[in-house]
Amino acid sequence: MGSMSNHNSDQLFIGIDGGGTKCRARLVSINEKLLGTGIGGPSNPLHGQAQTKASILQAVEMALTEAGLPNSEASNLIVGIGLAGVNLPSLFDVMNNWHHPFKQMHLTTDLHIACLGAHNRDQGAVMIAGTGSCGYSYVKNKATIIGAHGFPFGDKGSGAWMGLEAVKAVLLASDNLGPYSLLSDLIGNHLQAKGVMIVDRMGAAKASDYAQLARFVLDAADAKDEVAEKIVREGANYMSAVAEKLWETEPSRMSLIGGLSERLTPWLKPSVAASLSAPINQPEFGAIYYAKQQEKLLVC
């Protein structure tokens, strides 16, 4: 991918990947030299539009500061943003109509920028296994989304789903209605609670809170705990089925990304695991790619 000279040589771009747990920003020059990075808070507008905007601004300010630039430089930035939740048209409209402080803002879904970043081109597919889960392919200008229904309605195989399944298993065990598991001690110690007090602790928990419990499920599964193994295997079988559906769209390559990707891969069907390619770049680079695409700066 190259760039054309519609913009002056000191034009800066920022790519933003906004998810349910955090928001990442990368600031680059027009020739893609990395100048600064930043991290903000949760940025899924489904769970709060004001919070999403604040998280984006926080991540941008941090990236500018790291680059040695004042926050006022935001008004000169061309920004590509991929957000969770904006696959819902109403949320896309709200965020796209934001009176942002940037020179230009180009909005798309977090899935789209993840795919662009993973393959450094328009065509491809990704599966995401992080706080949430889903599958996405973009082939011949057609997007296909599998899952992405959000927690707790879907997101099977995700960190949030694993955490919730673990809590349910621990509560069953506490009533002697389910088998004892290492999860009872791991999660009980983490929450400093047992039995009904776990419900008290997790009553107002968000997807990101449940996702923090996923590491205990994976640790216990690696230690051959049957309850944990069953949870991880069910999630991995779902992700394998998603992969097989995505391959039907005939993408050129497919990547598994997200915080659980490395630990979940060994649990996938061997044929699915063998068909995956490592992502080339992070989603933030995909957001920059998208912004340049919209500004007609890409030569493909």
C-alpha cells in the first residue's frame, strides 16, 4: 500500500480500536512512522456513549503526549475509528454525528478494522476471542458477520462467556448439585466469596468483569479439571464452527485475534487451527488503513 500526495507530508493520522474493555490509539505520520500510542477506558457505545467519547479523547491525548505534541494538535488529525457496538445502525448514527475535535473522522466497526489490520488488505476474515467473540469476513465488498450478539445474549467462546459459565458451575457445586472443580477455589479466592456471596459480588458485574475470570477457567482446563475442560471445549467448538462458516465466504486468509486467541487455539479443531494465519498488524493499523482509504490516499 502506498500513499498519494493529496495531503501535505506532515499530515498525521491516528487509528483507534475501541472495545468493551479498553480503547487503543496509534499516532502515525503519513508514511506510517509510529509517533505515539495511547490507551483509554471502555469504548462500546452500547454501554455508554459519553464514556466512549471520553475514552477516545483520553487515548488520543495520551498518544499526542507521547509524541511530544500538545492536545490542541487533535484538530489537525485525520482519525480512523473502529468501535464495538456500531454494527447497530442507531449507535453508528449517534457516534458518526459526534461533534468531535478532529480534522476528519472516519467511523467503522471494530470488526472491519481488525480484518483490515490482520491482512493489510481489504479481503480476509477474522475471528475475535476477547471480552466478546464473533466472526467476520470481508470478501468482494461484502461483509459477513457471525455472532456479535453481545454478552450475555451470545459471545460464546469469549472471556465474558467463560467467566459466566464458570460462576454458574461454581454455584452449582456450592449447592452439591454439580461436581467439585478447581474453579471453586480459584474463583472463590479471586472474589473473596463463596456460595450466595458470589452472586452478591457479581450482581452488577459487566462483561469485562466476567472476562477477568476466563484465565482461571483456562488454567484449570490446562490442569485437566473436567468442569473447566468442558467449558473451554464448548467455547472452542463454537469458534471452530464459526471458522468453518467464514471459510464458506472464500476469504484469502483468516486470523484469530483477541486476548484469548493464543490460549484458545490449541482447543480448536486441528483442521481449523491449521488453517489460521497470524495477523499482520493490530486493529489500530487497520483503522489507519481505513482512514486513508476513505481519504482516497491508498494506492492498491
